[in-house]
Amino acid sequence: MKKLLLATTATALMAGAASAEDVKLGILLGFTGPLESTVPDMAKGAEFAVKEVNDSGKFTLGTVTTVNGDTTCVDAAAATAAAERLVTSDGVKAIVGGDCSGVTGAVLQNVARPNGIGMISPSATSPALSTAEDDGLFFRTAPSDARQGEIMADILSEKGIKSVAVTYTNNDYGKGLADSFGAAFAAKGGSVTISTPHEDGKADYSAEVASLAAAGGEMLIVAGYVDQGGKGVIQASLDSGAFSSFYLVDGMYGDSLIEAIGEPLNGSFGAVPGTDSPGAAAYEEAAKAAGFDGSNAFSKESYDAAALILLSMAAANSTNSKDWSAKVMDLANAPGEPILPGELGKALELIAAGTDIDYVGASAVELVGAGESAGAYREYEIKEGKIETVKFR
């Protein structure tokens, strides 16, 4: 920037303040629907990154504000309409989201690409998104379910489990994860006795459970949603005595499930994206001080999604998606000065000085392939009504 003469400094600063852009960031998540107990801490994670950037005073493109949109997680039409509002009415420059895979794919093709708006999803995990046409506008801080399927197979094989039944929510996320797991489990010598979908929103899952029970298996894999059909299938299984042990995928992670099911859930286990990195610990501590649960599923990934967007805008010196999206992969990977939660102001200073950064963030971000997380997971078990970490993978 050119140095200003002292006599004109005050005038220039006033003009700069008046013309500073109000940079709007869309947060497009399922505030209602089958993940509504998980989404609040995700949104707070994204908002936490925005606050940190604004408080630093180092973001030269303007003041960042957030605008929420509701995907419902499962209704592609509603998600598309919400995204269109964010883009055309609210004028967002980027989107943190979507959350669930099917609605994210719909938003990408129907709104983001036609309008040239970049997206970083913290939780859309369908393998199909890895090969979706995206014009370089789509990234995700969550790993693909191709990786989650391998993790599931590893955990079950190590526990000596040879046969399982699988129920999955009837959408892109559920089907993709069930297929990924089935292939990985078979490669390890495991057997899937049945892999069948369930619909969300039903009052009675006894028919689905009867089919699962007839096929048999040492335990039931529940690839569903914590506040919807997955919970219903578990309860119906317990009521009928069909299954007493459950593997819970990332969409089934949450205290609300334990509160709903109670003691019978003890002994069930699963995995959710997560690391034991210094960034994860720093984020959880800062989130607790700010009044929300940073350990909740995909909260870290939401913080990282928002942070990466804003740092990429700073690196491009532009809020135009075609400009900032070209910077994401460089900022998210080595080489460069590692950046953890709480260091976004430092990152902005380094970027302004032309120094490379390696955004590590809260979830140990490393983007590979089609701009998605390499994939670290936290294995956990439910004991005495509490989620206890077993180890990280």
C-alpha cells in the first residue's frame, strides 16, 4: 500500500472505513432435521472463527458477518432455496456448508456453480462428492466416507467381529457409507448379512428391525442420524430384543442419543472425525470458555471451514470465489508456518507479509485429492452413559 501524507491521513482513513466491504459469510447447515442437536455447535464453531478474524483487526477486506441458512439436512429443494436466498438476497461471498451429503450436492450443482460461489463443507462425507463437477469451488474439511468405511472395518475386525447387519439412512450419505464399509469389511474377511435402508421420520421401525433380525449378525451397524431414523431403529431393536449392541457412525454421534436411549446404549461404540492434536485441545478449551461444546461432532471442522475461507480471501486479496478458492489448497497444506486455533490474527499478518502458512487448525487439516480431508478419526465407546475416547486413528 502507498504511504499517505500526514495531512491526508485522517481523510483517507475515514474514506477507507466508509468504503470497507461488509463481507457476508453464509452458514448453511441443518438447523432443523435429523442433525438439529449437532448443528448448533457446528454453527458456533464457524462463528467463532469469524469473531476471531474480526477481533484481530487484521482482515483488510472489511468486517465479516454471518448469515444462516437451513438445509434441513434431507430436503434438497429446501436446501437449494435457502442457498439461493443466501447468494441472491443476502449477497454472501462464500458458504460454510452444506452439512449432509445429498443437500450439499444439490446446492453445489444448482446454486454454487451457476453463481460462482465457493463452498467448504464441514460434514458432507459422501464419496460421490470426491468426483462431483465443482469448477474448483468445493472443498470439505471432513474426510470422505471411503475413509470412514475403512476405519469401521478396522475397528470391528480388531474386536473379532465377523458378521454384522447394516441399516442406513436412505440417501447419498447412508448408501455411500454402507457400500464403502461393506467393501472394506469384506476385504478383511467380514460378512454383512444384510444391508438395507431405512426412511427418516417414521414412527415405527419394527418392520425394518424384523428384516435385520432375520438376517442375523453379531451386532447392528447404524448408519443414520442421531435425531431421526437411526435412533428409531436402535430403540425398536432394543424393544424387540433383536440387537443389543450397536456400531454408531459419525451421523449417530451425540449426547442426545444417550439421553434418548439411556442405559441400554452402554457398550455400543463407533468413530467420529477427530484428532488428539494440539489444535484440537486448544479449540475445545477456547470453545468451552466461549460457552459451547467444541468436542461435538464436526464443530472443529466448521471452525476450520470458516477460517480457511477467510484466510484464503486474505491471501487472494479478494472476496471473489474464483480468486480465493484458488488459494485454499496452498494454505491448508505444508510448507509454511503452522497455524492453530487462536492464531488467525497471526496468520493474517504472515499472509500480508508474503509468508507461507500451513493451516493446521482444530482438526489437523490436510487437504488431499479433490480438496478433502485426509481423514483422522476418534474411536469411542459409551460407558455408564458417557462417551469415552478409546484412541485416535
